[in-house]
Amino acid sequence: MTRLAPPARKALLTLHVVSSVGWLGADLVLLTLGVAVLRGADPDTVYPVAALVATLLFAPLGVLVWVIGVTSALLTPWGLLRHRWVAVKLVLTTVLATLVLLLLTPRLRHAGAVGAALPHAERIDLVVAPAVSSTLMLVATVLSTYKPWGRLRRADRTGGRRPGAAAPAGR
Ligand code: HEM
């Protein structure tokens, strides 16, 4: 697999961090808006804003994070299925991005359309879903910085580096 020169790798890493942590930020905004309605804010005002954030920011960022994350793994010595922390992030992000696109965004758009007519149980869902997803994104962020658990395969073509060893070269 092609490896990137250090300046290109830094640029890709910058894109990856900005998009993924931005995704977490957008999720926290949705959580805040959901809580605001439960605390008495006007659903006719808040839910259309949440729907807009979901459509213009949250859903597109989900796709972008997945694509840039996979690219970052494939074009660096980390590899996609070589280190457990990367593989776990791949699974987490794939599940999250799918749920965001197929479930959460349509529900938020529906809430934006019906406003105050949204039943209480669905209002609760619009708090629980972003609370769970932002917690999982926080887990992904912590995995990224601590990089735990070593390799999936003991040795490969790069030579059996010790599990949990420092970042592969080229950063
Ligand atoms: C498809 C999913 C993902 C994959 C395959 C992936 C893969 C990677 C890889 C390989 C790196 C190291 C890049 C390098 O050293 O040049 C990295 C760094 C990082 N990732 Fe991800 N990532 C994914 C999703 C996420 C998500 C969802 C978040 C957070 C919400 C995240 C946050 C970060 C952060 C903060 C770093 C920088 C860590 C550092 O430089 O010490 N990633 N990711």
C-alpha cells in the first residue's frame, strides 16, 4: 500500500482530527437542543434547528469521518486491520455513521417538520441517541490518543513490532 510523505500525512491527520472531533461537537449540539426541549424550550423553534444541524453538518460529517478515517489507516503504517485500536474505531464509526444516516437524521428531520406535535417518547429518544453516540465518539477519541491493545496479527510484512509500541514511523 502507498505510504504518504510526512507533510501529506500531517495534512491528512489534520483533516481527520478536525472532521472527527467536529462530528463529536455537532453531536453535542444535538444533545443540547434535545435537552433544551425537555427543559421547556419551544419545540417549534428548536427541532427545525436540530433538523438543519443534522442535515447540513451531522450526517455529511459522518460520511466524511468514515472516508478520511479509512484513508488515514490505509495510507499510513497503522493499516486498517493491523492494530486493535484502529479496527475497533472502524467498527464503531461504521455502526455510528450507519445509524446516523438511516435512523437519527430522518428522525430529527421528522421532529423538525412536526415540532410541538412530536410525542414525549420520541422527544426522549432525541436526547438518548445523541447521548449514546457522543459517548461512543468520546471512546473513539480516547482510543485514538492512547492507542491501546497492540496488534491484531503478531507479525506482518513490516516486521513484528511490539504490541502497544509507539506510533509507526513517518509522523
Ligand atoms: C473509520 C473510522 C476511523 C479510522 C479507520 C481511523 C483511523 C485513524 C488512524 C490510522 C489514525 C492515525 C493517523 C496517523 O498517525 O497519521 C487516527 C488518528 C486519530 N483519530 Fe481516527 N479513525 C477513525 C475514526 C475516528 C473517530 C470517529 C474519531 C473521533 C471522534 C477519531 C479521532 C482520531 C484522533 C483524535 C486521531 C489523532 C491521534 C493522534 O495523532 O495521536 N478517529 N485515526
